[in-house]
Amino acid sequence: MNCAQKYSEIKNNLPENITLLAVSKTKPESDIMKLYEIGCRDFGENKVQEMTQKYNVLPKDIRWHQIGHLQTNKIKYIIPFVHMIHSIDSIKLAQEVSKQAVSHGRIVNCLLQVKVANEDTKFGLSPEEIKQIVGEGTFDTLPGIQICGLMAMATNTDDTQEIRKEFTEVKKLFEEIKSKFGDNFTQISMGMSSDYPIAIECGSTIVRIGSTIFGERDYSSNK
């Protein structure tokens, strides 16, 4: 099957309330257009430069999601068009996103990245840090961002019990803090190619799927 057929197969088997985010990092514009032509509008990228390059040449009704670790000095390049930033992992980053968004007359949808995985290589705020920050009302002072929910990555393991435990922790945190954000706090972005069925069972509303749709990634271009 080609990528469009794979996307359709996954999409048709998802509950209606789940957003299928096609993770297109390292993939050519031609592959993105194959999905676009069958109705996909949500695409996820890790690298600011790659997202910006694709935005410049692809249809402007695509909803671009920044899902990778984001450096503060690169925020300005995506603020004019990014649909959602999934990787808010510090107050400093949130402040800069807000500042840049205000300067462009925008309010940018953002997710707080929760670190629940037992891996040092993964970014994010601990559940305790998020509860403290939310309790202090920090995000109430940032007019350029709308906190819409949480994002998380599970430990890279075959232990489904561990994955389920981590995703359940994210869902619990979501329920604990959602009253602080109001009606717009509705999204949980968790689950990738290897674990998205478990994520959906645990309450995910956005699944980020790349290799199952597009095949293995090609890093040879070093984008």
C-alpha cells in the first residue's frame, strides 16, 4: 500500500473524535500532497526549518503541528502560520511563544509536554511541575497562547503495562488541571505508530503517526 492507502486504513479504524496527525518529518512534499488530496490537513514536523520550507510551497489550508523540541530563537519563524505547538516544555518557551504571537496578532494553540517516560533523552515538565505552574496562574499572564491540553511520549519499550501506566498518568493529570483552563482545554496528544491503540484507550485525542503511514524515515538529507 502507498502512504495514502495506509493513512485511509488507519483513519477509517479510528474513533470519530480522534485527530490523526500525519508526522511528515523527512518526507517529501509529494508524499504530503498524496495525503492532502484525500482530505488530510493535519501534519506534524519536528524541525522548524523543514516545516517552514514545506509551508512555503504547500497549500495554505494545511494545519501544521510543531511536535519536536523547540528552541526559543526559532519560534519566530513558525509563529505566523503554525496551527499548534505540542512541545511547550518550559515557562521560558511559553513566554517567548506568547511574545512572538502577540507581535503577529495571533493566539497560538499550545500543549504542555509532560515527561512521564523513563528516558533522559525525552523533554517535558514533570506532572508535579505542571501542577505547580498551573496553580500559580502563570499561563494567565501570557496573552499570546491558548493552552489546549497535554502532550506526552511513552517510554520506548515493548512493555505494554509500562506504556499504559504512563499514558494513564497523563490522563489523570489532564483531569486534575482541566478546570484551570476552561472549555478550550480538550486535547491529549499521545500515541505514535507503535503504541497509539493503547493511547486511545487511555484518553488520547490526537495520535501522531509517521512511519506506519510513510514508511521508515530518511535522514540522509540532514534537514
